[in-house]
Amino acid sequence: MKILAPSILAGNHANLSNAVEIAEKDGRKWVHLDIMDGHFVPNLSFGPQTVADLRKDSTLFFDVHLMLDQPDKYIDPFIKAGSDLISIHLEPDYDHQGTLNRIKKAGVKTGLVINPDTPIDGLLGYLDQVDLILFMTVFPGFGGQKFIDEVLLKAKEISKLRSEGKGNFLIEVDGGVGPEHVEPCLAAGVDVFVAGTAYYQRDDQGRKEFAESVEQSC
């Protein structure tokens, strides 16, 4: 299974429901929702109420990425808002295990995320516990950045461990992802491609071709 997950952060913030509708109309199955707190990352986006409001009108899989300094304090509102998967960052100092347990107990899928300069070592103890590993391919905070190719070396290492039976999770990349990155990402074992600017700035045909390059590759 290969998935293109449009990031609505690149949509019109005065009408985020339209960004979700575009993805749904195009035949996408997932949308990616970036939640930023202005502390862990130098930007603000939106909170659980926005997720809940978008959830009312959509059946898409909501891939919720918490870029928060203390995600453990906000898990419950995002669960109640209708998240299908909640990914938390490894870098901040909080109870990662306890937070993952709370997400799983609620019946929501779990993800763990690292930034481009974070070693994979901290992920290794969780590989058999999570549904998704997300590699940031830019430093999070703002859209439209350049894809950091070196991150794919980490994805390859984690993909190899997965092939050796060290877990059953999807591998996701997020940040600067465009059509030109599909082949190298596939070679690194990537399953889920988060695309914001490169998706929403294309016309209908361009979005279709981008999605087909990902989803018809399996």
C-alpha cells in the first residue's frame, strides 16, 4: 500500500474544509493535519476544534501530526476530535511510552516522528509498538522548504529493520515532497508521502498525475 496524503497546511486557511474536499474529490484516502504550537516549532496552525469541525464533513483517514512541546497534555482532545492516527515527536522530554499507550488504548493508530537531525536510535525500542514512523524531510514549521535527501538513509535503515521482522509499521515522509522524490523515496521503503505545496499548487490533472506516481507504484 502506497499513499499520497495531502497536507492541508498548504491549503487555504480561511477555508480548510475546501482543502479536505479537494483531496476527497481527487480520490485520496488520507489527509495530513499538522498541529503546531509555536514552541516546539516556530509556527502556529490549528487545534482540536478545527480537526473536529473538519471531521464532521469527511470520511477521509485523518493523519494527525502533533508538533508540540508537550503532546501528552493534548492527546485526549485530539482523540475526541476524530483523529485516525496520531503521531508524536521523539525530541521533546515527556513520557513517550505512556503517551503512545493512551493513544492505543483509545483505539487510535500511533506514529512516532523524528526531525532531520535526530538519530534513529531512539526509535528502535518502539518499532514493534507503532503503526507508523514519520521522517521529517525538512525542519518543521513552514511549508515550501527543500527536501533533505540525506534523511532517506535513515528511512532505508528502518525499512531494513522492518523487513527483518522488527515491526509492522508504515514509513512516512513529510516536508518538501514533490513528484521528483517519489522514486528515491520508494527505493528507501517509504509508504506514505505527505505533500502540501507540491499538491495544492497543481491543477486537477497535475494532482492526479502526482498521486498516480505514488499509488500505482505498488
